Amino acid sequence: MSTTFTANQYGIKEALQQLGVKEINNGTSTGSINFGGGNPIDSYSPVDGKLIGSVTTTTKEDYEKVIDAAQKAFKAFRQIPAPQRGEIVRQFGNKLRELKEPLGKLVSYEMGKSLQEGYGEVQEMIDICDFAVGLSRQLHGLTIPSERPGHVMREQYHPLGIVGIISAFNFPVAVWAWNTALSWVCGDVCVWKASEKTPLCAVACQNIIAAVLKKNNLPEGISCIINGDYKVGEMITTDERIPLISATGSTRMGRIVGTTVAQRFGKSLLELGGNNAIIITPSADLKVVVPGAVFGAVGTCGQRCTSTRRLIIHESVYDKVRDAIVGAYQQITIGNPLDQKNHVGPLIDKDAVNTYLSAIEKAKSEGGNILIEGGVLEGEGYESGCYVKPAIIEAKNEFEIVQSETFAPILYLLKYNGDVENAIEIQNGVAQGLSSAIMTNSIKEAERFLSFAGSDCGIANVNIGTSGAEIGGAFGGEKETGGGRESGSDAWKFYMRRQTNTINYSDELPLAQGIKFDL
């Protein structure tokens, strides 16, 4: 893989150099086992539209070298005791602490999220490393009573092998870390296909872990990257040598990946679209509602899978909540995300801008009432053409556009009447099932929302917004969100294969279920 870069705005060139992403002319990227012989991918920043750098893509020949290295590394890595594997992850987390500022700055510049969110994403990497280090001493199985005398049953977990990771542009480093930190302590090795929209973030992460592996005399194949578009993704989804594919992206992509992997009897961990709602009840505290709803809707310019798309507001407080949200939007500052005075940065590219504009027009055509007009910002500071105004639209849940996920800062206001069950029905009345929230001071409403008849999402929050998950809990959703779980809790089990053992320590051979087989 070759990398070149030209940008020196905002200290980005220095940040890249700190991260080991140096200009190389011999076709090899420092710290990578991948020799990219394909065409270059140019990475343009949505912040100012300027070229940051180029990364060459992975050819089929390159790919075979990567998989061969990963297979060889797995045979060695799985033999290392889990706590020692945890030590590698601990060192990786410490390197991230040292490099939090340059890596966070690169995330902000290449993806377009605010600098605070860029730093927060790297902190999320550090947090999952800390979690995984502790986990490395807790990969526990079970001891199960046997119905047969002189027998004991056990359940244990073994490494899977190669974990293929397909990540999206909106979290260009954190989602990879969620998967790799757990994979590594479980004894797996990883092959990462990062988004072609944020390739330099992937190169930077690879350089960081490669340095840690080299210091510990471990094979580079423990962590590999491949670059390119969906055709490169197809290489790992169709590869029977990769038992698990963890893919983050659109529902459309997930259908393709899930079907392809299932056909070869592999495992897939899918984190797909969200159409997340906050229910606002009559007892809700506006001091909590406003920041929770506004950050959920406009944070990362609406490009989170957990972004708030819908506010479901009780009719008795609808006008008050609507006016408060509209007033808060007047205070939002939009501009260069590396300037910490700004709340909202750009969309990832002009294709995203066109999708945003089309969604607003679709909402209008279906009868939506525009409260905060959207549009593309022009003039000084907006030269990239990717800066847009967060929009608010009064709508109905049955609108086709409301039923869809638009990866942009468009917030739909919906009205409900009657009991909270009516709001829950509206919230659940979409195909996606990732994140949900309720704002209420009624314990009855909160518990109904969290009950088996309540939210059908993988994440259900009370008096906080839909975005901003902590790594301690399992992250993922239901329905068209894919059903996968990453990050905390017992998500580690998906990265291992389960094995049941029965041990006979008696002098007899009784059969299960009392079956007699006398010879």
C-alpha cells in the first residue's frame, strides 16, 4: 500500500506524521503487510474539499498475501494465554492515549465530525481496550451437572480464526477497535476493510498496532488492512477461510453481506440502519429534552446510526416542546469542525448532500410542514459544498421518507395522544430497531417503555438521548438493524466458538436418557 498526502491545514500533516502515515514511494506502507498494487483512492476532506492523501487499493494477489499472513499468525496467536493477549491490547490502548490528539484530529478532518467528537471516538477506542484487558482474564465457560453418575459436563470457548471487519465512514476508527480489541483477547486475528471514504484513518490505526506487535515480536498478520470499494469487501464476505464477518453500514449492504456469508455457513455480525425516536411525555423535563434531542439530531451532522430521526411528542406539550427545539436550533453554529466553537460540521461528501436535499423534497411532497428550512451553505468556509443546515419537519410516521433512514441532520416531529402505549406503537412502527429513548418523570411510563411490550429496539434509554452509547453495554439492534451485538457485556462470545464437553471419570459407560446398549 502506498500513501501520499498533501494537506497541511490545521496541523494535519504533522498529525499524519505522528501517526506514522508518511509519504512513501516504494509501494509499501510502514507497518503494513499489505502490498497494494491497485488503483489509488483519493481521500478528500469534507471540511475544505482538499485532497488529504491517496492510498492504493488491494488487488486479488495482495489479498491472498494478507489472508496467508493472517492464517499463519492465528496459529501462533491462539497459543498465547488470553491474559498475555490482553497485555498486547493494554499496550495498544496506551499508545492510543499517547496519540489521542493527532488521531482525533485526523478523524475530525477526514470524516468531518467535530473535533470533540473526534477525540471522543479515540477515547472510545481506549475504553474498549480497557474493557478487553479485564475480559482477557474472564473468558469463562460453565460447569453443568450431568444426569449420568461419574460424569461432568463443561462448556468452553475457543478462538474462531480470522475475523473480517467492514466498517463505515461515520466512525472510522472506533467500530474497528470494538471488534479488534475483543477479537484479539479471544485469540482471533483481524482483516479490516475500512470505508474507502476514510482510508487514512485506517492506515494510521494499522501503524499504531503494527508498532505494538513488532515491539512484542508478534506477527504482523494479527492485524491486517485491505483497501477498496465493495469489490474488496466481496473478497472477505465470500471467503470460507474467514468464519466471522462483522459489518457496519446500511441495511442494503447488510442484506448482501448477511446472505452471502450465510450461503457459506459463516457467521455475520451486522450493525445496520437506525430510525431512532425519542418519546416526549407530558411530564418530561425540558432541561433534559432539549440538549438530548438536539445533540441526537445534529451531532456528527446526523451521520450516526443512533442519530435521533423522530421526536414523538404528546399533544398536550407539543407546542411547548416544538418551540423549545426550534429555538435551540437557532443557536447551532455550523462550520469547520476543527474549530471548537462550531457544533456541526459537514456531511461526508456531495452524494450525501444530494441525499439530504432529496429527503427534504420528499417530505414536502408527502405533506410535511417545514419548521426549520434546510439547504446547502455557501460562501467563505463552506467551499467544500458539504455543509448543510439541520432541518426540522412536522410529519407523520406513515410518510415513506419518515420510514427511511436518511443519514443527515433532518428531524421529524410527530404528535401522539392518549397513553404512552400509543407513542410506543408509533416508535416501533418502522423497520429499523437500533436505539430509542423516552423522556418522562413517570416511573410507570418508563417501566412500560422498558417492558416486553415496550420498545422493540436493542437500545432503550430513559431521560437520555438515542446516541452516545458506552462501551460497557452490548451495542446493537433488532429488525433491519441486523441483530448483532458489539462492544461490552457478553458480546465477546460471538468472536469465539462454543464447545460442550462431557467427561466420564467413572468405570462405567452409562448412556444418556437411560438408553441400554448391552453387548
